[in-house]
Amino acid sequence: MANVVDFEPGGYRYVKAVFQYSAGVAAQPGFAIERVRFQRTPDLTEGFEAIAAHLKQRGRPLTALCGCELRSPAPFSEEGFIAFNRQYVETLERWELVDGDTNPVARTNVCPAHEPPSQPVFHAFSYTVAQDAEALPTFVVAGGGEAPEGHPNYRDVIVRRGDTSLDGLREKVSYVVAEMTRRLEALGFSWQDAMATQAYTVRDIGPLMWQELVQRGTAPAGLTWQFARPPIVGLEYEMDVRRVARELVHA
């Protein structure tokens, strides 16, 4: 059963996952989640500086940060992914968001196949604001691919590793949909609550769209297919899902 933890300094709860991110977040009563997308994608240092400035302008503490969306040049090796995550988490530790291996901040990190960045950059971020207790509940489910979290490596647990046939992709997509469902339910939501569903892959999922995605209820507000790879070599398919109160663009 999912371990859901209240993060009072941020005004949200989260599904505990691994040291680099949580599996998803939801605003607590009296708060709502807003999302900001960057028009010009900054590197991690500039991105965190922009986030800090935005939170200050909104009158929110650094601990209000609840979601980060990153774009990387290419999938990492497992060793490279660990090193990258350690660097990324340093800022969250300074902001008193991370305690040991407990990280409340959800994350999606994918690799665009077209015009990839030259280094990891911020695509968007989410945070909580004070809101009327009767406001529509909001959430952000972190990106997840076709491998369970928390194992010594991804390589040995990837669903149908190396198999990009239609049947292989079907099983990968089915696994990820089931994992997104689990995260939604842990936070107290269902697919019918989704206002934005994303799929990230460079494989042809067109033949699977109806049976494995639309018919299973994953796209009540449509589905955005982004031509990007998951962040680890060997993974082929990733999804995330959210419902936020407001979306802004940061110039």
C-alpha cells in the first residue's frame, strides 16, 4: 500500500517513493497547486533561482515547491542518473524540502528527441498557494516509466526490456497506466479527475491509443503525446498526470 505523508511546511501531501522524487503530490485543504512553464528553459541553477524569486513574489516559502519538470539531453546510464540526482537534490536539501532519503517533490524528467537541450534544464514547476477550502482539489502525479521504483537497478526490472514490438509496447503501456492509477488512488483521485495527461515516448503508440489508453479512461481531457524518451537507457514509455488550479508562463 502506498505511503502517503503530509508535508505541512508545503501545504501538501505526497506519495513516498525514492530519494530523488516523490510519486505524486496533492494540495491539502486550504491550498491549491499552481504550475509555471518556462518559455525559455533555464539550466538547473538558473531555474532554481527563478523558482525562488517566483515563490517570494507570491508570498510563499521555498517549501511550497511540490513539482519539478526537467528536460535532459539524452537518457542517462544508471550510474549517470544517480550522480545527476544527487546534484539535483542538493538544492532541495538546502531549501529544507529533503530530509535524508525522504523527498516530497514530484518530478518528471524526460529527453526530447527533437532539439534536445545541451544540458539538463527546467521545463516547468509546481507549487502550492493558499486557497479557499472549498476549491477544487489539485494534484500532480510524477512521471513514471515501465519499471518499479526502489530496486538496486532499473535494468533487471524493466518490463519487456529491449522489446519494442507492438506486444512489448502494449505490456509497457499497461504497466505504466496501472502505476499511474495506483498513484492517483493513493492521493484520493481517479483518472476522471485528470485535466492533463502526458505520454512520453518515441515509439509508435498509435495502435495502442484506443484500447490501452482512451478506453481505460486515462484521457478524459485528452492526451498529449510528447516525442521524448524516459531518462534512463532501456526505458521506452513514461506518463504523468495532473490537475492544477492555474497555469502560468514564465518569460
